[in-house]
Amino acid sequence: MVLHGGSADSSAPVGRWSLAAWRLAPVARSVARSVSGAAVYRLRNSVRGWNGDGTAVLSDARWAIDRIVEAHPGVPVVVVGHSLGGRVAVQLAAESGRDGGPVVGAVGLAPWLKPDDPVSGLRDVPIAVIQGTRDRMIPTPSTEPWLTRAAASGALIRRSVVDGGEHAMLRHYRQWHRLTGQSLGWVLQAAHRVVETP
């Protein structure tokens, strides 16, 4: 499942032609090409903002995951999210890690990760993060505190950097797409190895 970005605070609905949502369309196509047999879904959130505790966007994503599980029972789910969508992705992975849910890992593209975001439930959960060196909205150092806490909690962390990459992922887009496909493959392999480990 592919999740678009948003803003910290906005109750405005995400329109059909939202740039944030459409920005992830080529990412979704790239994921579909890079992972043979994958069913790829894009979700358009009901509202643009995180709005305090993320209730609306997290609920939207949980609803979508339930529909995916109904359509593909027993198939592992990986959530790929950009910016705010990356924050949603890792929180869904943590929830599944705690509750035995279907999300086996996450890929965060320039993810918005706050230092005190939850890490409980991430033991042995693969989290891949791709960031750009020229991202001014979410500079790479801003994610360090959360990533450090996640690693300390036992999460399996893989980091990739797009040299010269910016938040919108337009510059060097081929590299963003390639790294997203590679990261998704790593998440699936890492999750499979954890399941096989006695």
C-alpha cells in the first residue's frame, strides 16, 4: 500500500487531483514493476493533516489494510509512505508488530518521524528509510532521534540517501524509484527471514 504526504495541521479534504496524492502514482507503478506479482494500492486520505494524534489518517490506512487483507488473505502487507505517509507507515508497522497484524514492514520516503513517535512493537520489524540530502522540509538529521530509538527497540533499519534529493522526490526521481523498489524487496526478505527463524 502506498500512502501520500500531507501537512501537520489541516482538516481540508484531499481532493481527487491532489498533488501530494498524484506524486505517489509513479512510485506505485515503480513498485509494481520491481516486485513481481505484487498487488499495489494507493490510498487517498480523507484529510490533508496529521492533526494532533493522526486519528483520521491512521484510521484511513487501517480501513485500507482491512480491504487489502479481505482481497488477499494471508499475503504480507508492506506500507510505503512519503512524508506524513511515512509516519503513518511506521506506526502501522509498529501496531502490527504488537498485535500480530498483516503489516510486515514499512518503507519511508522522506518520512516525517517525530522523536517521540511510538517504537513499541518494532522488534524484528524491517523499516527502510530513503532520504534526500537537500530535503529542507524534513532534513535527514531530524529523523535521527526516532531512528535511534527504533533501532534500540530492535527494529531492523535500512537507510538509503539520494544525493541531491529533495522532499518532492522530483530531482533524481529514477534513483528514488529504484531505491524504493530495492527497499521494498529488502523489507519482504527481512520479514520472511524473521518468520523462518525458530
